[in-house]
Amino acid sequence: MQRRFDQLDDVWPAGLGRRLGAMLYDGLLVLAIWIVMVSAHLAVVRLVLEVPAEQVGTGLAQVLSLRLLLAVSAFAFFAFFWTRGGMTLGMQAWRLRVQTLDGCSITGLQALQRFLVAGISLAAFGLGYLWILVDGEKRSWPDIASGTRVVVLPKCR
């Protein structure tokens, strides 16, 4: 169920600098999650499947399952925070929130759209995020594709 946020009149569109700061924080958190996931994957491959050490990472199934595990774990991280309160831990540090255009928390489908288009935006040498500099509403490609926006929250009083 979507939640309606308050203080909608006190927010403004987030610029590129704040977003990059939050992305750096969240990138470090995702890296930590990935270390745990790789360790778990390695443990399953070695201990459960009993693959010899010299054959770890050589099979197509091992490579694809690890890549899928990393993608799903990254999406789960972002979707969990975006759909609940609109803020990942990095976004909280930079006072950012992702929300629908009418000020509600985003849906799981919107989170998936944001996540997939964010990957494309980064793969295009960051062009999807540099788009913020030319868009009048400071929207990135993930914002446009998912019908959401990232706003800066006012300082706590």
C-alpha cells in the first residue's frame, strides 16, 4: 500500500551533486551486500555442490547464478527502501526522497523501472544522470521512465 508523504510544499527537486553523494553511499552499502552474497555463493558451490577449488567460477551456471544473485540482491536493497519510506540509507544522509509525482511512496513496479533504467543510465557513461543538468525539472532518466521524482527534504527544526 502506498503511503502519502507530508511536507510536500517544503521539498524541491534534487540536483546532481546530492544524488551523486547518495549514490556513493549506497554504492558502498551494495558492495558490502555483494561481498556477503559472493561468500554465500562460494560456500554453496564449494560445500553443498562439492565443486573442486580449481573449478570454482569456470562453469556457465556458476557465473550466471552469481550474476543473477548480485542483480537481485541490489534490486532488493533499493526496492525495500524506496517502496517503504522513499529513502535508502545514502538518501537519508543527503536528505533525499524518491516519490511519485503526487507525493506518495513508489510501487514495486516503479522501483523495478527505476532500477533497470538506472543501470542503462550508468552504462551510457552516466548520461541518464547528467540529464538532470539539462532537464527543467531536474529529472534523470530513471525519474522520467518510472514517473517519479527525487526531492530534497527540509532540514529538521
